[in-house]
Amino acid sequence: MSAVAPDFVLRPAVEADLPFLLALRCRTMEPHLRQDGIDFDDAAHLRRIRHHWEDARIVLVQGAPVGLLKVHRDQHGWYVHQIQVEPRCQGQGLGARLLRGVLERADRGGETVRLSVLRSNPARRLYERLGFEICEDSGQEFLMRRRPAERAPA
């Protein structure tokens, strides 16, 4: 991993992003879905992309779309529905920076962050480095949780 992740901007996803998001999901998820024996097709990918659409943010680096971050806040804290980074941009710290932004917001509010990850997805190592722990195993994926960081006494 390089020492400095690229600068990025987040913007809300719009309908015109659907072709990019479908291609991104295919490039980033199909190898893991296949390895874990999960059936998929474009319709299934599009349903997943559209789930919590209002929370979808396109990750831009130098004005070009390179990823997706979809985070939702509910009564249990924060849930990371999707984080996907173009394979050519992986390993540069971008995913970690995206997640750290979510974690910092959650820590300020004393809230938990949850996400799920396919068993075969190597991103699990990143999540563990950032303090996530497995709290449930569905057989195909792990539900992971990171409790808020301890605050120093005032």
C-alpha cells in the first residue's frame, strides 16, 4: 500500500451512474460471489445497487469515478451497505480513508458501525485492522461490528 491515499470527493449518485456502478460491482464482487457459490446476474446486481440508493455516494479521484460508498444511519448506529473501489485503485489506502471518515463520525456520536463481508472477500482484513470484529456468521458472509472508540476523559 502506498503511503498516501489519493484525494477524493464524494457526490450523490444519480441515475446516469448506473452503468458505472454495475460495471464496478461486477469487477469488484463477482469473483467473491462466484467463490462463495452465490448466484448473481445483472438484475441481482442492480437490485443491490439500488438498495438504499439515497445513501449512495460516488467516489471521485481527479474528477473521475473510482468507487462507491453507501452508508446508512439508523437506531442501531451506522451501517456500511457497500464500499467498492476500482481494482486499479485498490491497495492505495482509499478504502481505509473512506471507512475512517465513517468511523470518525460514529465515534463522535458514540455509535457502532456495522457491515457485512463475504467470507472470501479479502477486504475483511482491512475491516479487522480498523477495529471491526465478527459478530455473526451467516455461512456466506460475516456480519462485523466496530464499537465506538473510547474517548479520553475531559
